[in-house]
Amino acid sequence: MNLEKAPPGPQDRKALDDLFSATYEELRRLAATVRRGERGVTLNPTALVNEAWLKLAKNPAIADTSRLHFRRIAARAMRQVLVEAARRRLAVKRGGPDITFVTYDDGIDAGGGWTRDVLGVDSALEALAALDPRQAQVVECRYFGGFEIAEVAELLDISEATVQRDWRAARAWLAGRLDPAR
């Protein structure tokens, strides 16, 4: 008996393409929300969604998931794209974190503050996942996925009150982790 999974066929690819098309605008809104107020980011919402799509397209089997679960997977992919972009920005071959940028626009945060924030949030979320995986999932769904409380409750199969409790506790823990002076 052969237990290996068959390679994805054209119908799997078509299903994934249909799912992406159906959720594209929603993902763009999500990408804009995640990036809101981050002037140092070089990825616009369209580029962020497209980069995430390149990650998602490698696994056509996700087309069989529910729309809610697909949004969660897409949110994780966007988080990974943002973290990769932040790491590239701080890479030594690009001058490292101590490089001095000169701009003609006072509104541009070229100093890398946003880059360090993204990496700090990612590191803190990884630490939170080690302590309480469900709280980390709630944060990822709410922050990177733009999910409502009810959607997170449905996705994780827990009550809305539990989601609210986890959301409050996780935000407090993350705030302490990201700003130790608090």
C-alpha cells in the first residue's frame, strides 16, 4: 500500500487560484492594516500580498481548507514576509543596523526603527508560543490576520470569552516583553 501523497494536480492549483482570487481584496486590506503607520516599510500592501501568495502557492493543498483557516495561513505567510524583509534590511551586506541613512524627507524613518520593531514582535511571539501556544495563535490571528473575536473563537474552537481573556493576557505579556521599562 502506497501511503505517499500524490503530487498536486491541476485541479488543486485551480482550487488554490480560485481561493486566492476570492480573498485577494480582503488580504490587501489586511496587509494595509498590518503595515498601517509603518513608514520605514518598503513593501506596499500589494507587494506584501503577492510575496505571501508566492509562499502559499507552493502548497496547493491549502485550497481544501476553510476560508477562515486560509486567512490564518495567509496571515502567517505575511508575518513571515515582513520578518524576512526586516532581516534583509538589517543584513550586514546592506550596511547592518548601524548604517546612517540620509534622506530629503523628514517623514521617512530610514533609521530602521520599524525593522527592529518587527523583529522584536516576532521574537516575542515566538517566546509567547513556547509559554502559551494558544495565546500566540490569538495574537497572530488578531494582529496579523485581522480576525474578529468571534472568528478567532470559531477557528480555535474556544469561547469568545476565552479569546478575549487570552488577547488581554497576551497583549500585557507582549507589552512587558517589548518594553521592559514598563
